[in-house]
Amino acid sequence: MGGERAARRVVVTGVGPITSIGTGKDAFWDGLVSGRRGTRPIDLPWLAKRFRCRVGAPVEIPDLAHLGVDEQEARLLDPATQLALAATALALEDAGFRLVPAGDSGQRFTVEGVDPERAGVILGSGIGGLCTIERAHRAWLLGEPLTGALRYSVPMLIPNAIPAQTAVRFGLRGECKTVSTACAAGTMAIGDAFRLVRDGELDLAIAGGVDKTMADYDGFSLLGFDLLNTVTHRNDDPEGASRPFDCDRDGFVMSEGAGIVVLESEAHARARGARPYCEVAGYGVTCDAHSMLQIDPGVEQVARAMRRALEGAGLSPEEVGYVNAHGTATRLNDPAESRALRQVFGRAIGQVLVNSTKAMTGHAIGAAGGIEAIATALSLAHGLVHRCVNLDRPDPECDVPLPRENAPLGRLAALSNSFAFGGHNAVLALVRS
């Protein structure tokens, strides 16, 4: 590979996906390669008849008892925070770390073999503690007593509670923050964590995205996107509702979940005998400065984000074999992303496999980038790219290679794209270890 590399290489050593097609590395990978779809009908009390979208891809929160979270404490943690704790534990255990109880409470842990002051938590969330906001606001409107767990609504709902509670649970004392850039949040969190490890500020980082938006007392996010006419109305075919790059797409499927990874310096990982999935080699980020809701049709800044990721990794377009696209299945975004890909790769686009994991998982907003980075890392590790699910009639405007069957990944590098409301563009360049 051409170009210069940073002195400290950064590798992915653990993954913690919680998705509508599987929780944990093995179940998630099986869901990807089998074409499992997590979308289903949604019939909850808050779905008033005037709203047209009736499909979604919700997830269940895993049991947190092994992390010392009992029923009483769970009431004091927003569902998004609970997802973060569960996904972080999955990622740390997948990376080969042992969680050792700290003290007698059984509610806090240390990560064995890690200097806590050299380990940080950088997590993204598009909507933060929305479930708690909705629950507390409903209680206020109905005149219910604001006692018990509702007394703690503010520290539960603030977006920084997600990484802060994670840092508290696992005793990590390095940089800790929330990135809140809508659908690019998970990717930007991994990108920021990559920079911190690359530049020597941290040896290890917990990074990725989390959003929980479809609890039974919630619904604002789904209804809000329905009002914006960005979600699908394909209610009679839930499994076929998310259709990136297909002529019959009509919007995304609202989802939720978590995608959290363990990033380490290569030296730190090597010293403990870890086997990385891949290297995070580059990160590109730009802003359209065009519209709060719509991608710039000129796609100049989307393309520039991809180029910056390639340049940072020292990669040429010809060395990339796969792009996990943002691929939302909206009418405007899919052709725009395809145009940007053709601008960046030129003639080399014919040798680049492009797909969208959202066809199976739905769009998990701030968690999407983390989930899709994990899909990309696992694809590199296995040398296999999942097929484009629900692609029955490819849109001629999306003229990029879209595999109709699972396909071998022969090249060493891949991109994972995320674009968001507000014109936030973020791209990770990953390289097989």
C-alpha cells in the first residue's frame, strides 16, 4: 500500500453488536450471511391511526444481571444506557478481557490487564435518552407523581450518561464523551477514538453507537420521521420493507440497537496476544453545509470524506474491495451516494462490492455506524461480503456493483460510510490485519 501510516496503528480486537438480526458476534454474522431480516410489524398503543408507518426493527435489552444490574438499578438507567453496558461487555469479552468485580457491591468492574487511565469511552447517539424524556414528560402531562425513578430523569436522559455510566461500570478513566451527530454518530465516535489511540492519548477505547427509540412508552422518533416522510409505508411486507438501491424503495425502516468495538494500539494488542479483526487505518469527516434534512445533490463533501479516509490510510481506490454504504433506502440518498462512489473510485468502481446492512437491520440512527463498522470488520476477517437483501429491481441511478449473492472479498481494504441530517459525513477505512 502506498502513502505513509501513523506511527501507532489502531486495531479492532472486540465487537459487541446488539441488532434486530442477532446479538453478539456469532449471531450477528450468521444473520448477515443468511440474509436474516429483523424488520417486523409494529403495533403499539402510541401508533395513532394518522401515522402511516407500521413497521420497525426493535431489539430486546440483554439480561444485565452478570454486570450487577438488578431490577431496581435498571429503573435508573435509560434503555440506551442499558444497551451500551451490554454491548460493551460483549465487546470486551470478545476481545479476550476478563472483567473482575471491584469491591463487594458486584456493580463495578475492572478490565484486567488495562491501565484505566489509558482507556477511554467514546460513544455516539443520535437521540440519547429519548425513552426517559418521553416517560418523564408523559408523567408530567398526566399529573403522575414525579417520584422514584422519575426523580432521576435528568441524569438518566442526558446523552453523556451513556458513556459516563459505561466508564463507571468498567472503571475506565481516560477521555469519555458522547458524539451526537444523528446517523453519523457511531462512525464519528469510532473515528474520534481512532485518533485518540493513534496519537498516543489512549491505549484502548470503547467506541461505537447506541440508540433505543422504540420502547413501549416511546414512539416520538418513529412518528417524527413519519411526519418527515422518510420512513417506509410498506406495511404489508415488513421483511421486504427496507430496500436500499431498489427501484421500489420508499424510505427507511426505523431500528435501534448498539454497535460497540474495542480499539487498541497494535502494540497493546500484540503484548497481550490478541488477534485483531482488522486495522482502522483512516477516517474522513466533512460537512455539506447545505441543508438540515437533505444531502447535497452535488455530493462533493460526501466524496471528499471518502477521499480523506483513503488518504489517511495511505490507500488508493484500486486497493479497496468493499464499501458498506450508508444505503438508507430513501429516494434521494441512494442515488446520491452512488454518484459519490463513482466520483471517488472512477473506473475502479467496477471492482468494488457495495451493499447496505440496513436492508436487514433497519436504520438504527446513532447506532447504525457502529453496527455497520462491525459488519465491515467481520467481512474483512472472513473474506466475505453479504448480499444485497431485498434488491429485486436495482435502480439504474444506483449504478454500482451490488452483489445479489454473498461474494468473496479478495482485496484487503474496505470503507464504512455514514451520512446524517445536518450534512455530517463520516467514513472509516478498514484494512484486513
